[in-house]
Amino acid sequence: MWPVLGNAATVVQLAGVDPLGLIKMIRQAARMAHQNKADCEHLARRTDELTELLAALRRRGPAEPEAARTVAALGETLVEAYSLVVSCQGHGFAYNLLTARGKSEKFKGVEKKLDACLRNFPVVSHLVLNRRLDGLEESRRDREDTTTTTTTTAMAAVAQAQEVEVFTLAEITVATNNLAVVLAAGDSGTVYKGKLHDGREVAVKRRRRGAADASFDTELAILSPLRHGNIVRLVGRCAEDGELIVVTQLMTNGSLHDHLHRRPTSPVTSSWKARVEVLLGAARGIEYLHRQAMPALVIHGGVTSSHILLGAAADVTLTGFAASVWRAAGVESQPASGIAAGEHNGYADPELVSTGSIKPASDVYSLGVVMVEVLTGKPPVMAFWEDERRRSTTAPMTVVSFALPSIQAGRLVDVLDRLPVAAWQLEPLEMVATMAVRCLCLHGDNRPGISEVVVNLQRALDLICTRDQY
């Protein structure tokens, strides 16, 4: 049916052209296309995105089996892409007109295959990472003097595996004094305070029994290469006798949720400046995940006040990566993790709940809930009442449904927390509230990007600092 496609594919395969060579050929062929030119140029740009990744894999030397299979599948897709672009170079006007729609569908099919290959690269990264982790215990002492460089490619997670320690269950038991001090407990597990043999204080998260091994592996693989001041640092892990344990740096001042709802007095609850600083730190952490994280961008999937941790020196870090996913290339949304935020926890994006698909805007919505929580001092779910439409269930009274009507009506003071508010503080707090309303738009496309949220919170904080009397 498409002789040009078949011939081009055969020539490329016989020539043994590698993926980088194919990408160059696709770029050149797209310039000569007469039919579906926009599709050809778009496909050329998409394949160009792979150049740095493939070059990095080549620099690493012989590929692991998983990586080799992924590259092979990518090569087959690039052959198909090249053949498709070449087929758009010839024939007359009438033929081109008749076949344009069919080829458009072919272009969509090739792009879907490219997306699948790109999604596999992070999976390959964490499979290789896990293999490396399994062999680390014998060489742990040698590893203490090893340094690593910043991640720049999709396979850099493997290199950084040497920084992730592997602990035995006995070591975890000693470090936590037999799980003596509970820091937090949630649906995904319990977090304990620990102290390692070298004196480092850590948080030890013990996944609940029955938790999926795959989600544990994914959490480790996502968190391992992340390097940012507002992201919690992974220290190590333990997988033994059915126990799945993640060890991270300890943030000594607990969670934002604790400060807002469980501590009668704290620097956070006694200062509007401190509250905005915490929001800004969390937003910067999310911005890093959405725009800079390596080896792939990340959607957190579980932004809550319980997952915003505070350190001794006013440090703010984001934790809680059990529901996180790598962001798939070239798609607006993707399937959420099976343990993503639930319908009634008060933080979940309505679009995520209704469609089961997650996107960066889902994190923006959840941060919007946290912003309202910080402004009002109210928990995300304030109460439940009988839902007349669904007699067997209850409907939540959320902080969003409580506060948004007043904020939108220009009456922020009606819902602000009991903390005294000076007249000059109202303007920056209203800036925060206005941004929160935008973050909470029902449709994700209408929400601001996380970078815009960061800019707004920084302006609000600057305004508070210039007028702060303390």
C-alpha cells in the first residue's frame, strides 16, 4: 500500500544506521517534505529532543539489558518516523491531497510510540538503580569517600545510586530504638525517628504491609537523583523480610500540618511572614519537580500540609513521594499512581478524582488548598454531613468550600486565622488569597503554572518584609 515506506525502512535497516544518525536523517528529510510539512517538522523536533539522552547513553559505554532493549525499540520507531517523513517528499498534488489525512494518523501513531519509549527511559533508570543498590552493602565503607556530580541525563540516577545506603532490618531496629518514636502516620505507612551509627538523625518511613513493591521502587528511583534545597534528601532504604523502608533526612520541626493544627504556639502560627515563607519554600520545591528535575520531570501527586516539613533553621522541604510519577513527554496528562490522593482528603484535584489522570496542574490545585489552609488555620476537611443525593455516603465540608466564597467576595478578613493582622499586612495576604483562588480553578487549564505561583508568593513575602515591624 505504501511502497515508499517499505523501501525506505529496508534501506535504513540494512545500512545499520544508529538512532543518532536516524535523528539527523529525519531532520534533513523534513526540510524536503512537500506533504504534511507541519507534521514532518513537528516530528523532527520531537526526535531532536532525544539527541542529548542518546548521546549520554553512548558515553556510558555498554548498555544494561533494559536500556539496550529500550534503545532498540526506539531505533525501530525512528526507522518508521524516517520512512514516514520520506514518503511526504514526492508524488503529485492529487495523490498528496488524497493521502494527507491517512498520513496524519500515521504521524500520531509514531508520536505515541516515541512517548512510550521516553516513558521507558525513567523505568530503565530505576531498574538499573535497583540492581546497583542490591550490590552496595559490601562496598558501603569504600563508598563514603565517593562524590557524585549533578544529574544531567536520564541515566544519571544509576551513578547516584552510590549515595543511597542499603540498611539491614537489624540496623533499622537499632537506629529507631525498636521503632520507639513515631513522627507521623498515614495511609501509606508510619514514619519513625532514627539515629544512625555515625550520629546522623534520620526519618525512617516504614511502608504499610501489603504496599506494592513497584511503588516502593518507583519512589526510590524518583527521589534518589533529586537535588534541591526544598526537596527532602534520600539517605537509604531497606527491603527485607517483607519490610519496605525508606530513610530520609530528618526535618526536626515537624510538618506544616502539625504547626497549624496540633501545636498551640509555634513560629509558623504566630507570624504571617513565617507562613508565607513556608508556602514559598513548598512552591519552589514543586517548581523544581515540574521544570528542572532529572532524569525526568516529576509530578508530586501528594502535596499536603503533612508533606511540607520544617527544619531547625526555617528550612522547608517537600516529602511524601509515594504517589509521585515521572512526567511523560509530549502528553498533557497521564494515569495517576494507584495511591494518589483520595477523593475526600481535601487536597485532591477534582479533575484527578473524576478522570484518574494527573498533570502538573494537579499539584498546583493541591498547593492552592494548602495556601487556603495556611490563611485560615482550618484543616482541609473541616466536617462531614449527610449528602441527600447519595444517602449512603457523607459529603465533606472542606476549607475550600468554607473560605472561597468570602475570598472571592473581597472579604478575606472574615475567614483569616485568629492571628492578629495589621492593616499593612492585608495587601500581601490578599495577594496570596487571590493566587490561591486561581490555583483552585476546577479546570486545570485555567490554573497558573507553578512558576507564576512562586513569583506571586515572593512578591507577597517581599511586601511583608519591607513593612514588617519585627
